[in-house]
Amino acid sequence: MNIKLTEQDWLKLRDFNKTIAKKIKQRLPEDWQLTLSEIESALYDTFIKLLNNYVEGAMSPTSYCYQFAENYTYRDLIREYRRLKNQETLDALYGEDKDDDEPCRHKHGIGEVSALTVDERDSLDRKLETKQLLEKMTKLDRMIAELIMDGKSYREVADEIGIDKMTIQRRMKKYQEALK
């Protein structure tokens, strides 16, 4: 920030801050009890951001801050409010009073989470590897692989696509090695 603000400019910003903070407080949802000092702190952060982006022009830096600080700060605070309202904290999921046998209850309903067995984890890893491998394949190789995964033999795939069975085996062999 290369803007040189005078003491008088900072005093103007301080006065703007107090005025704007009161306006924002009235606009915030009633269930979010922010103090004026918390709103003023957010406003000062906005002032700094605005001053960093300020370009000399028709408005003075203090006028520029007064023009945009209320809307930007209110927007940022509302985003924070929504994030907090939608947040699922660990306390909500695993409260201290929680009975271990009772299923988890939170705003999305009731659910139980169980640990994956080693076989399930290996199966999931294998599926992810296969999916990643399919994404890297050429269109023809992907079509061949999908037909094979559907349970067709190399002979059936060769007949369906119209290429030699040995060509299909050779094309799929390079991918089999990648999955080992």
C-alpha cells in the first residue's frame, strides 16, 4: 500500500467505522450476536483491503472506503454467518454426552459410520485405481476394458469390435501390469 493517509484521514475512517458498524449491526440476523467492536474490526480489515486496491482517481481514499466498506463488510460477515450456520462441528457429531450405542444425529438426519474392513478398503482402492486407469486409456482401449469388465471374453470383444483377439490381449496387457 503506497497511499499516504494523514491523521485526519484516519480520524475520518474511525468515524466512518463507528457509523457503518451500527448500520451493519442492524442488518445482521438477530441470532448472530456480534458486538460492535467485532464489526468494527471487520470494517478495519475491509478498509485495509480497499486501500490496497485503491487507484488514484475522482475519489479520495477515505471516500472510496466510505463508498464500498459497508457492502463489502456486510457481504463478508453474511458469508461467515452462513458458513457457521451450515458447519457441522465435531462437537455436534461427537458430543461429550454422546452414548456410543446411539446413532449420530445432526441436521442431515441419522446415520451410522462403520470402519471399513481391510478387504473393503483394498476393494475401494482397487476401484479407484481402475477408474484412474480408465481415464488415462484411449477411447478404443477404454471400450475394450469396459466390455471385459462387463464379463465378455477376449473372443467376444474381438468379434464385437472387429479386431484380432491377440491385438486385444496385447492392448490390455500393458494396463494389467499397471494394476499389479
